[in-house]
Amino acid sequence: MDLVVALVLGLSCLLLLSVWRQSSGRGKLPPGPTPLPIIGNILQMDVKDISKSLTKFSKVYGPVFTLYLGLEPSVVLHGYDAVKEALVDLGEEFAGRGSLPLSEKVNRHLGILFSNGKRWKELRRFSLMTLRNFGMGKRSIEDRVQEEACCLVEELRKTMGCAPCNVICSIIFQKRFDYKDQNFLNLMEKFNENLRLMSSPWIQVLNIFPALMDYLPGSHNTVIKNFDYVKSYVLEKIKEHQESLDVNNPRDFIDCFLIKMKEEKDNQQTEFTIENLLNTVTDVFGAGTETTSTTMRYGLLLLLKHTEITAKVQEEIDHVIGRHRSPCMQDRSRMPYTEAVLHEIQRYIDLIPTNLPHAVTCDVKFRNYFIPKGTRIITSLTSVLHDDKEFPNPEVFDPGHFLDESGNFKKSDYFMPFSSGKRMCLGEGLARMELFLFLTTILQNFKLKPVIDPKDIDTTPIANSFGRVPPLYQLCFIPV
């Protein structure tokens, strides 16, 4: 009996605390749907498609509103104006990384993606500089991508390979994998599985109620094991680099970081530690591999379905590049239709619909609302990429969204697949180069042949929450 009384009292206290916390902040925060005690607004949301729920709420509460994911409030920014005002105009104030509990369990606030403050600033600055140098100028990154595109073409004559991983590998590890290398296959499998699992309803719920994570079985444990596998591989490579390091001749990203560690060995506050190297490499490796390869897979599926668009790209390739030399980045400015197709692929698939969570780095007054320091900010990239005023019929795959009346490429400020502001993807330049060179090299050498009628191809993602994951499909590469 005493246990029952204690349980009831405990639950009552939790309910009262929940109601007090939610009501005490609501006068300052933007309006939003009324949350339930403890669980917040979770029952009013579709955890299979959170982005869709945000659009529904925005129609009632406007472009800036508050949702409670459990006990904690999140301010949602919906639409280009609100997203740009926060991430660009008030970039410093909105540059914090918001809580994503499963990722924090893996990263422990180390590395780039999920760190904040001094650590994030120093590691991001270093990583940007090193990635720009790409092997300290020994070979331009375009050469590496072109070489990899040629390797991919040879592999596609036999079977489908996955090249973006290899470009990142050559920058980080100074090596590329053979496409049949078991390490390569295992790493790609772990990254692919993690994106799919991180987009599942179960993980969305656990990120809202992280206290359950340590006590319940489920796919979150697979995500953690997969990251542990990748990290153990990266750590092994770091040890190999330590043994063969030549400070006067850095070979790749890991060497550059190890040299920086030596330079700062007497600095007690340094962020250049083995733990941060391990997590930074895992961040760059994962983000640079999975996002680009998923975009490529989704892009090829869309081109498989829309045969008339593929034919126009190939016609432009024949006209500008021909058959007897490899595509290069100089070609891009003379290929407006291909450029429009690449932009439309990224706009249409909307790879990370609600972005990684941000947080405000100080108390912020935003559109007459008061947002306390540390509040999580959710930015709807879907609402920008699928804005029907900027992109008429946004649910239709149409390269015309990026072409003017004369057929010239038309830029759009609404093109934000890499996010925007101070936290935007640091690998954007590399990703865009890879997508252009890989796609043009593939379509220069092959016709894409579906195994079913193109009109029967379903392009609906199989996961639609944290990331949009394309369905599995088959295609044949017919040499031309």
C-alpha cells in the first residue's frame, strides 16, 4: 500500500511540475498547441512524418510557434522568411546545436556536429580550412572526384558502386577502397542502416523521451552499435597515422589534426585531442558519405522515372562535353539544364526535412517573442524547399523550377538543402562537385534502363522523418 501511495504522489508531483514548467514559459514563447503534462504535444504529431505535422501547425499558429517535445519547449520556424531571419540575419544568436539525445549519447558533445561554443568554433574552423586544402594542395579535389568518377564508371560496367564514400576516404584516410573491399561494404552498410533507423518513428519517440533509452530494447541500440563499429575503424586508422606521421609532409585530414595536436600539447584548454579527432572524423565521414550517396541514389531513381528529363541531360552532355573527355567543373556554367536538374533533385527529395536542431546561444527577442538561452530551435527546410510561391507545384519533379524563360539557369535563395547560416554543411562545395561530376560521367557513359515500366516506378521515400530515404530499386546501366 505504501508503495502505491508513493507512486501516486510521485506521479502527481511530476504532473504538477510539468504543468508549471509549461505554463511558466508560455507567456514569453511563441504560441502553439496546448501540450499535455509530461508528454507535451507528441500525440498531436505524426512521428512518421514530423515535417507534415509542422506544416499543419503553421497554418494555425503562423511561421513561428512552440511545440513541447516531452517537457522541453522547441520553437519552430516555418517558411523562408523566418528561417532566413534566424539562421542568416541572427546567425550568431541561432548558431547553437539543439539537443538530439541519441546522437549525444554517441558523440558526447564532441566533434563538430553536436558540439557548441569554443569547441565547435575551433573544430569547424580547422576542418573547413583543412578540407579546403584537401591534402595540402598535392592534388586538387576535382582531380580526385574525376578519378573516382572514372573508377565508378568501370565498376558500373560490372555492378553498382558507391563513389562519394571513396572521395571522403581519400581526404580523411589518404586512401580509396576497392568497391569489393569488405571494410568499405561494412562501413557503407552501417551508414545506410543508421540513416534509415534514425528516421524511424521509434527513434523520434526516444529522442523526445531519452530517459527510456537505457532501459528499453530496440533499434536505437543498433544505431549505437553501428557508430561504435565506425569509430573503432576510425580509431584504428588514427593509430596507423600516429605511427607513420611526418609533420613536414601531412597526407590527409588525420595527419593535419595530429600535427595540430602536437602544436597545442602544452595548452591545457586545447580542443585538439584524440577524442575530438575521433568524433570529428566520424562526423565528416558520416555526413560526407551518407548524404551525398543517398542524394545520388535518389537522383538516379528520379531520372529512371523521368526519362524525358534524362534524355535532355544526355543531349546537353553530348553538346558541351562530347564522348571523348571526362566532364570537369568548367563545364557546369555551360550546362544550365543539367545544373537545374541537380538543384531540382536536391530540392525535391528534401533530404533532411527538419534540419539538425539548432539552439539559441543567448536570450533572444525574435518577432516580439522572448526565447530563453538554450531553447531548441527546429527549422523546417521542407517549408523553404517546397514553398509553392517560389516553386509552383513543389510536389512535382520539374527542373523548370530553376530555369528562366530563356532556358538559363536561375538561382534561388530558397535553395537550402545544406541549411544556411553559421551551421550550414561545411562540405557543401564538395557535395555539389561530386553530384555534378558523378552524374554527368554516369550519363555520358550509360543509358539508364528500368526493370519495370517508368510510370510504375514509385519514388515515395521509405522513411520520412529525420531523413528521407529512397525505396530500394533496380536499374541496368547500358553502355553507350
